[in-house]
Amino acid sequence: MVARVHERIRWRRSNFTHQASRKLVNQYAVMAVEDLSVHKIVAKHRRAKSGHDVVWTQVSSPLACRAAWADRRYVAVDLAYTSQDCSGCGWRHQELTLSDRVFRCLNLTRPDCRLVPDRDRNAARNILARGRAGLARLL
């Protein structure tokens, strides 16, 4: 009975990832994602169970395959400092912790920037910019 429950959960996850990847490929011409190292995520004891539970590769693999099949651009970018760099001017916030949910640009050399986005939105802009730069180098 327990094996059947796990099988159904596995099927639902797989079904969800395939449907989500199809929607993303249909909606966007360029998809840039963080190149996550699952081994490093699960190496920390507190995150091991949740890291294995999420199954990151089940999301990225179908997305990459469907993007290639539909002639869309898919690029995995390095995740270093994506949430600490300002998406407006490129300044790096050194004291940013995981509990800080809002990014505040404090660049003294460019006082006109002063960008204050949500931390995740700032990281998404940086990932997209790095993805586009990576694609430009390939072409």
C-alpha cells in the first residue's frame, strides 16, 4: 500500500513537471535558469530531505528537452551572486542574508540607481541578463 502511494506521488510529480515545462516553452522564447548543484544543496544536513524531495533535475531536464524540440533557447547560468548583485547597476551587496527579503542598492558611486526590488525579482532579472549574455556569446 505504501509503495502504491509513493508510485502515485512520483507519477503526479512527473505529470506536473511535463505540463509546466510545456507551458513555459509555449510562453517564452528564452528560458534562463540557475545551474543548481543538487549535491551541494543536500550536503547540508538541514536541507537534505527537502532537497531530495524537490527533485530539481526533474524540472530542468524536461524543460531543456522541450526547449530544444520547440527551437527555443534554454540556458543554465552560474548561480553565484545572483541575489546579491544589483540588477540595475551591478553593485554587489556584501551583507545580504537569507532572511533579507528586499534588496536595497546602496551603490555610492551611482546614487541615481537606488533600486529597491524584492530579492527574488532582483535575482530573476540577473539570471535573465546572464542567460541573454551567454546566448549572445554562443551566437
